[in-house]
Amino acid sequence: VFLLIVIIVSATFSIRFAKKIAEPKQ
């Protein structure tokens, strides 16, 4: 169960981090 939480959190963080990089260039 703990592993599932880690995967979800890291996936969410990765998406937010990617958006942060993509946005400012506009």
C-alpha cells in the first residue's frame, strides 16, 4: 500500500514539475 502512495505522489510531482518548466517559456 505504501508503495502505491509513493508512486502517486511522485507522479503528481513530476506532472507539476513538468508544467512549471513548460509554462514560463510562453
